[in-house]
Amino acid sequence: MNFTPESTDQLQKLANLYGEVKLLVLYSEEVDRDSQSNIQVIKEFRDAFDHLMRAIIATTRNRVPDNANSKTLDQYSVQNIDKAIGHVYRAAFDSLDGTVLSLKNSIHEDLGKYPLDVIKEVITDYWEMKIKILELQDNIATHRNRKDIGNDINAEVFRNYVRDIETLKMFYKTICSAGPALDEAHSVYKRNQYIKYTFLFLTAIGAISALVALLK
């Protein structure tokens, strides 16, 4: 079985991309609190494998299928490997979409347990982080709109998407690391709130008692 230099280059590109995307898929499954695999990702990998096998079968047999529309063996192989690359890119985008959803939900759930005053005390750049997350959401929407235009565009969008995901992962790591400090600050906050409202309650009781005494 001998692939031409062009087909070999495409195979190398496919192998390198798959290695990157597989790590993204594993991370996406790791941060999914429901521990579910993305069915669409599995489908895209299956379709990529199908196109890869078409190229391998044709090259092994040294002929293209009868329905290949007069393509040469090299054209047929390159075309199918290119389609396989496209499916792996789509698997990457589906996986990244899942990662974004999981991280956003996790950030919301983890911070939702604490009052805003506690969050701002521990995570001093909270507002800057929140603004950046909103910007990332806009970026991610743009990435989704641009995907599937072609493999060259997909490569650019893929790099930008991964870069933005890394920023989101950094925010999530910051929040996880702040967990003990948030718990401690929350305990102090609740104690202070108890003292504050107890003081206000006793003050109100004192004022009412004084008013009743004056009215007697």
C-alpha cells in the first residue's frame, strides 16, 4: 500500500489533528458533571473513520470505486482524507461546545452558593472576569458561525476557539482554587450578618420598649 506524497501529507495532518482533538474530547467528558459522552462527537469520529477507510481500501486495491466520477486514485484518496479531517474538526467543535456549557454551568453552580459580597472579597478581579466571560461568549458564537466553511477556515477557527476555551478553563481553575477561601469568608459573612441582625433586632426591641414606657 503506497500513498502519494500529497495523500501522505494529508494523513499526517489527520493524525496530528486527531491527537489534539482526542485530548479535548477527554477533557470535555471529564468536566461534564453528568459524565456523559457526546453522541455527536462519536458520530463525527465514525464518519471520519469511514472516509479514511475508503482511502485505504482504494489505495490497497490500487483502484477507485466505479462511482468515483473518473477521479484518479490520488484525487480520490486526498478527497476522502480531506473529508475525514473535516469530520474530526466538527468533532472538535462539538466537543468544545460541550466544554463551554459544562464550564459555564460549573462556574454558575460553584459561585451560586455565595453572596456577591463574599465573591468580590475573595476573587478581587471578579467583575473583570465576568466581563471577560461575556466577551468569550460573543467570541464563541462567532466561532460557531464560521465553522464548516472549509478546512482552512476550520483550522483558524479551531485555534481561536481552543484559545478562548483555555481562558475559560483558567477562570474555572481560579474559582476551584478559591473554594476554601470562599467557604471561610462565607462563614465570617454569615456570622457578621447574624450579629448585625441580632443587634438591629435588639435595638428595635429597645426602642419599642422605650416608646411603650413613654406612652404609659
